[in-house]
Amino acid sequence: MERDLSHEFLRVVERAAIATAHTMGQGNRKMSDQVAVEEMRRVMDTLAIDGTVVIGEGERDEAPMLYVGERVGLGSKQNQVKYQEIDIAVDPLEGTNLCATGAANAIAVLAASDAGGLLHAPDCYMEKIIVGPACKGAVELDAPAKDNLKAIARRLDRDVEDLVVIVLDRPRHTDLISDIRKAGARIRLIGDGDLSAGISAAVLGTGVHAVMGIGGAPEGVLTAAALRCLNGEIQARLVVAKEGQRERMEKMGITDLKKVYMTEDLAPGRKMIFAACGVTDGNLLKGVRYFGDGTRTSSLLLTLEDRKVRFVDTVHLERRPDIKVRFF
């Protein structure tokens, strides 16, 4: 699966990012998201797969396409050809507000695994702690922030004061932010984009050492898929924040709301592909850039089975007879 489809999924996120970047800074988050969804769905339907969306844009009555349970790819058409069955998790535009305002770290994201390889997470909140490979096994979701920060510092052979923790800038994190600051660590508050933040924590050189706090559950599963490939760790627990969510979780077979999900609980697949393409400039990926002869994209492509991490810089040339290829 990985060798055959990784570059096809790369093409999906690249095309979604290129289409969406045209809406960057126009202040219309709904339009940005719609463009991303439509382009991702269009390209995905050209792939030789029988895909099922397990994490997407919501329920069928809330989303016209890329909804949970929707079949995508050539296998979704009425024909006699048998295609490989794949579970797919998508966030066509992580950071709709970021794209609409021209802020950093908006990305187009897709994860794919063999059937059953991605948790069917409900669209609710999720309490999370995310660390890189060096800190696997050193933290606990229920431990005080100061204890986790001390454990991270020991593993990284540095002081707590040297650590940078990403936290979503939300009122619900007032106590967490206070605890982190009292412990002496530094905080990078972000308005959106905890998925890209989680990936940054697992890559050396980004200056991010952990992500803490409550974010989206679908983003947690996508993060786990990336961390499986990057050897990082996420610990998470589902959070009931709205009326009716508990009942919906029970219908999905989730009865233990105190359960702490580890990385392989969220993304247990034996084969995994994760692809992301920058829409706006960020910590890991540059945004889409347009020039006279084409478009340039910056992407991340991860595969679990063959242990490949690819940072892909692509120039998409215009179809013109006078095209010029330049050295970058």
C-alpha cells in the first residue's frame, strides 16, 4: 500500500493546498475550507482505491462531501474492478482561520491506513500530551505539568527553563498555562493548528519540545498517524463538552470515557501513510508560492512500513510551450 499510494496521496494534499492558497488572507474561512474540501475530494476520486472516510468533515447531514463513512476513490464507483480497501482520515484545511487571515501553519492533511487502522474518533474534544522520540514513556497524561516538564528535561539533558511547550490559546487552558509558567518552561501560544504543532514536537530542530492541553479528537488521530511514523508519542483522553456527545460515543462503542489512549490505540494500523502540504508558511513547511512559470509547494510525506520521512519541495510547471525551468 505505502509504496503504491504514498505519492498519490501526496498529490491529493498538494492539489488541495494549491487551490486553497488562492483564498489566503481573504478573510472568508468558510470559503477556504470549501475550496480545500472540494479539491481534495476531486483528486481523491481519481485514485485506484476503495477508500472509506473515517475522520472527515462531520456527519453526512452536516457535510456534502468527505463526510464520515463516505466512500472515495475509483472503488466507490459501480464497476467490477476490486480495489484495495483503505481507511482515510482527512483535514482538508487545518487552520481555516489561519488561512483566512494569512497567518502561519495552515496545512492540508491526509492519513491513510489498512482497514481498521485508524480510530473512528467522534467530533469532540480530546485532552492531549505530545512529545518526541526521546521522551517516549517519560510523561503521563494525568501527571502534573511540572512533573512532566521535569521528566522531559531529564530525557533531553537540559533544564526545564530551556523547554518550549505549545498550548492552544483558549480560556480552558488558563490553569495549565499558569502551571507551565510556574514550572519555569516557556510557552508558545497558538490560535489554531494543534495538529501541525504535534508534528513539530516530534521533529528535532523545530524548537518545540511538547504540546499540552485540549484540542480536537479528529486532529488527535491524525497526529497519532504522523507520530507512528516519526516515533513520537501522544497520550489522550476524550472529553465530553456538549450535550449528546456521550450518547453518540456509546453508539460508536466508546463506553470508557476515562480511558487514556496511547499512540497505537489511536492509529493501530500496520501500514500508514501521512501526507501534509503547507498552505501558509509554518514551522515545518513553507506555504504555496506562485510565480510566472508555475507553483511551488512544500510537503511532508511519511510512511510507516518502509520507515521513510520525506520533505518534498515540488515545482508544478505551467503547461505552456515557452515554459522555463529555473534553479531554486
